[in-house]
Amino acid sequence: MFDRLYTNLNIATMAKGTAPYGIVHSGAIGVTDGRLAYVGPETSLPANAKATSIEDCNGNWAFPGFIDCHTHLVFGRNRAREFEMRLNGVSYEEIARSGGGIISTVKATRQASLEELTASATKRLKRLAADGVTTVEIKSGYGLTLDDEIKMLKAAKEAAKLCDISVRTSFLGAHALPPEFAGDTDAYVTHICCDMIPKIAETDLADAVDAFCETIAFTTEQTARVFEAAQKHGLKVKLHADQLSDQSGGKLAANFSALSADHLEYASAASIQAMASAGTVAVLLPGAYYVLGETKRPPTEMMRAASVDMAIATDANPGSSPVQSLQLMLHMGCTLFGLTPEEALAGITRNAAKALGLSDRGTLEVGKRADMVFFDIEEPAELAYWVGGAVPSRIIRQTPD
């Protein structure tokens, strides 16, 4: 006896090690108590199968609900004006000297109230949700004081409630050096480790701790200190790694059994091998690569050869990746990074779930959450083929956890 039974479906289960896309033609999906109770051919349903509600899906394709595993959706004001200035010939350095860049976002985020941040984040979250996203990761990192970082994490939680969508949060205090600590990065890292992380852990507002390890941000030694503090307080870690240069960020992340290392344009063979051994997911962010006009792409062939799981995310943020469509990232992951459509889809389902440490979603298999998205298409590759993806015919989200 199912609560709901969906029939006349083509199913892309995205289960690992099965047929391409985990395809089941002429399939059915049974749901009980928000979990998948049957996924398989319609002809293999038990003869006595019944359901409170039965729905003919007219040959639509069913996919696991999409997962955007790297976003910065909470921030004060956008930077569209700076975008326009750059296109009119004003350099990034000039913009930064005049108070623009990330510091302008920090200032706006600090000035915004919790209610204002929640309202603006909710608009962005609704846009992602309309694309078929059922789980989203949201980072802090634009407050850079304890109170403002907490405000950002609270806004992420409130936006999740308003959108009725599952959200995971990451504390990204080690995102940039705040003005109050100008010239003394080590002192700020000490503040993060000794003051901010313990309080964040106590409030239970973050599921993980993130950091930006780069020449313009934090060193590997400073990042290691942040990770040690995070793990001391029971928080998992993830890392912005090797985006602009090879800082051995992927290897550092792997050494701490990080859930993921993200960006990775300059990741070395040693980092890729370390990630493979640790099971750390490589999160690729084609939106930032595109907007920043980068030319060195992540070593996806090396990742593939090493069997590193690759995820894809929007990196939605006000500066380097003003992206609000995860399906668009499918297309860019293929055209810019050389992924296959199947790899790209695994990147926003199965591997994205792993990048967030979530084992209860990401594939359509018995026992998992019945988060699903249906499309009226002819084959799964269409989602990556169409620039911007396709419009979902139905999105099914379970009660957020």
C-alpha cells in the first residue's frame, strides 16, 4: 500500500554502477511516508499494489531532486552596477579602491537587517527552486563578525522555511579579511578559531565550516587551523581550493577528510590523488569560471581517471557568479569543462548529495527521500543540451529536514 503511486514514467534513477543514468523505461514510483517504496518497471509492481493516490505521468522523465551544493545566496545588495562599470572600462582595482568588490558586499550585509537578508535570499532561493532544486547549501562569509555571520546563517534558515526547501548551511568566516583586522590575518584566524567557531557550533546554525585557501585569502597553515577548530567542535569541513593558483588546497582538504574541495582550476595531480583516496568530492563551478573569464579549466580528465566524484553547483553570489540556474550549469559543465551529460547530471544529484554528506537523497532508490523533478522531454541528455535547461513539469519536495 503506497501513499502515492506514479505510473507511466521513464526514470533516471542516477544510481551509481547501473545502466546509463540508471534508466528505467515504462516505470513506476511508489512513495510511502515521504520515502521511495518502489522504483522499477511498472510491469514488476506487485499484483496487489494499491495507493491512496495514483497518477498517470504521461511518459514524463523522473529525476532525483536537484541539489545545489555551493551557494552564497545570503548577502546585502547586488553588484550589478560594478558589472556595468567593468564593461565600461573601469578596472577591478579601481572599483575596489572606491569601496567596491567584496568589501562593498560586506558593508551592505552588515547594514542589512535579518529580515532584509531573509527577504532577498528568499527571492533567489525561489528562483533556484523553480529550476528543480530541492536541496541547497548556503554559506555565510559576507558578515565577517560573529554577530553578522550568525545573522546570515539565521537568514538562510528562515529563507528555507519560507520556500519549504531543504537547506544546509556552512560557516565561511575565513572568506576574506575584515577591515577591523587589516594587516593581521593571523589575528583574525585566531578570532575565528577561538571565538567564532565555538559560538557557531553552540548555536547549531551551521552544518559545516568552509574557508577560502588562496594567495588573496588564507594560507594552507591558516586554513588548517580553522579546520582543526571546526573538527574539535564536531563540524565537518569543505574548502574553496586551488581556484586561482595551486596552493595544494585539494590535498589539504583531503587530509582533513573534507566533504568537498570546490573550484579546483589549478589542482595538482597530488591533490586529485589525495581527494580520490579520501573520498572528497570535487565541486566544479562553471559560473564563476565563465564570469571571471578564466582560461584554465579544472583537470576533469584527471579527476575522471582517478575516480574522483565530480559535482556541479551555481556558486550563486553577487560578484563572481551571479547565477540562479543550476540547469544552466549542466550545460556549462559540459561545454566548458568537458563533462558528459550523464556526469553533469550526477553532479547535481548523486555527487552533490555526497558533497553535503547527505546519504538519503541524490538518487531514486528505495528508502531514499522522495524528492523528485519531472520533465516532459525525450531523453535525459536534453537537460544539459538546452542552454538553460528545460522547464520542470512537476517538482516534488518532501518536508524539509
